[in-house]
Amino acid sequence: MTETKPSFRRTLIGKVVSDKRSKTITVLIEGRVKHDLYNKIVGKSRKYHAHDEKCEYKLGDIVEIAESRPISKTKNWVATRLVEKALLV
């Protein structure tokens, strides 16, 4: 009997801000958190390098990335799916 195990890997959704490197995209994750001392809403952002094997995600796309084993010095994430295609200007 084969059962599928639930995946406990962290996933994030963000915007591709760079696709210039081979098989790598840079994804910007933005969030809003409440400041501990001043109780104001503050915007926080962080960039992650994600592995893109087929080079299918382009600048401006909104993608989902999942945590994985270390692929290189800075890449610990893998692009899993396209959430929204970038609008052509």
C-alpha cells in the first residue's frame, strides 16, 4: 500500500526580480509586520535565490518557491509553480 506523505517544506510566494543567471531566479518576498515597540505596521522584504531548472520563469512573474537541500552557496530554494504570469508592457 502506497501512501503520499504530506509535505512539510516551507513555501513562499513572491515576485521574480531577476532572471539573469543560468538556472537561477531571484524572488522578492514582501510582508507587513507590526513593530514591537511602536505598534506601527512596517513593510519588510527579503530576496531569495531559487533554482529554476528549465529557465521558465521570467522577470515580473509571481511564483511559489519551496525550501530544499542546499544547491549552491546561496540557493536553498526551488521554484515549484507559476502563480501569475507577468503582464507584458
